[in-house]
Amino acid sequence: VQLQASGGGSVQAGGSLKLSCKASGMIWSVFTASRLGWYRQAPGKERELVAELTTSGSINYQNPVKGRFIISKDNSRKTVYLQMNSLEPEDTAVYYCNIEGGYRDYWGQGTLVTVSS
């Protein structure tokens, strides 16, 4: 299984980006039953959870991104997304997708998001 993250880039404050993470090689039934998450790591800081879609279907966001970011998934494509709106310079970080499923923990390679003021 490989998680292929994409969609990062450089934007000005107030702009939007949409990150994608495709789970290649993952069985469809495992993907649909997995916990899906997006994390980020800013320079000099620890990796932190941004948003998650739990196995029960509930969605959780960290306070700094509530109302601005949206996590979603497409089961047919085995892909999880993170729509990021109203981006702020504080959102600058490497973003990682994470899938917990089939008794294993998978991480994507990270995609850099840079927000300039």
C-alpha cells in the first residue's frame, strides 16, 4: 500500500488549495472502514492532527482550521481530500495524510503548503 499525496503549493493569504491522497494497493473494503486523517508539521514544530474522518463517520477538526478546512473522501477512488480555504500564513507546513486500517498505519510522503502574507 502506498499513499500518494498531492495538491500542495504556494498561495497568498486568503487563497485555497485542495490536497488529495490516494491509497494505491489498498483493498476497497479496508479503505472504506479506515480512519482517515490529515496532519501537518510546521518548521520547528511537532506534527499535529488537522482533521480526521473516523471509522464511525464522524469528522473532527482542530480549532485553528474549523470553518476553513473540509475533509472528505471518495470511496470509489480510495482517495481522501482536504479542501483548505481562507488560508493563513500560519497554515504553512508539510501536510501528511494518514490511514489507519487493516490493523496497520499508513502515511503519505507529505506535500508542502506555503502561504504568504
